[in-house]
Amino acid sequence: MEFGGKERLDAKITLLTNSSKGLIAFDNGSKIIFDGQKVHYSPDIPNEALVRFDAYTWAYFFLFPYKLSDTGTKWDNYENTEVDKLGYQTHKLTFEPGTGDAPDDWYVVYADKSNNLIEKVAYIVTVRGNKEDAEKDPHAIQYLDYVESNGIPIATKWVFWEWEAQQGLTNSIGNASLSEIGFITTKPDFFTPGSNFKSN
């Protein structure tokens, strides 16, 4: 994953399909392990200040197309005024209070009418601030190059954009590529943090 031409994340991510646990493993051997409540991480993690953000944001973006009916999700009609609006089913997703790590986040979801796959998602991130400030700088993620793994369509290319309600995607700000996607069986202690891990 890159933003502004600089590498932001290069890691192997393993998630339970119900999103209850996850593990991010970096090349240097450091790890982030999360379980929906706490985040545990190696003391040599590359960026300690962003541990909780990294734990939940990238996992949620990956699982997003498969979590649209989760408990606490609220759907409303959304008036899409963009030039290519006829090609999409577009709705706005919000959350019941107390849902997840950032219930004030919202998403505008664009599904391609030709295949029902999610192609674009506009969003705000409130986990490190407040809703009012986040709404001044909304972004979007574009899901591209879907491939099937065990019959499940998964986007292998993400493009991050600045976003405006009237114009949609404006300036590209980053991208990510996903590879070696597959389903595995984990051992019982796979998501157990090491004895020297920190937690928050």
C-alpha cells in the first residue's frame, strides 16, 4: 500500500471470516493482533502511534463488501448526482450507536449495476478525530480487478481518492495491491500475542 508515492504498509494479513480476529505480520517479524476489543502488538512495531488504526482500518476495507448486513448497519437512500450515476446502485451506510470502533463513520456505497460488485465507497474516518472534522475531508476507495478465491470475488487492486458529493472521485492519493489471497485453517494459538507484546 502506498500513499503519496511512499510505502505505507507491506504485510501479510490474516483475518477470521467473521472479522472477530486478525493478525498483521510484517517482514521484520513484528506483529499486530486484534480481537475486536484489544489490539496487541510487538514492541518493535514500525509505527506505534498508528497501531489501532492499522489494525482495524485495512481489515475493514478488505472485508467491507461482505459486512453490509452486519448488526448495527443502517441503510438510507442516497441521491447520486455524479455524471456516471446511471451505472450504479448507490446507498448510504451509517451505524447504530456503539457499533464497532467508530460508529460515527459513514459510507456511500456504489455497486456496479451490471454485476452487483462494489466498485466505489466514499467514507469518513472518525477514529482519530470527530465527525465534523472528518466530513471536511472525505475520501473514497475504489475496488478493482476482482478475482475469485473459493468462489468469493475479491478485489486485488484498491485506489484511494479524494471525494466530493457532487463530483465523486477527484484526485488519486494512494493505491494498494493484494496478492496470495486464499483461505487457510489456523491453529488454536494463531491469534495469541507474545508475552512481550504491548496492548491498547
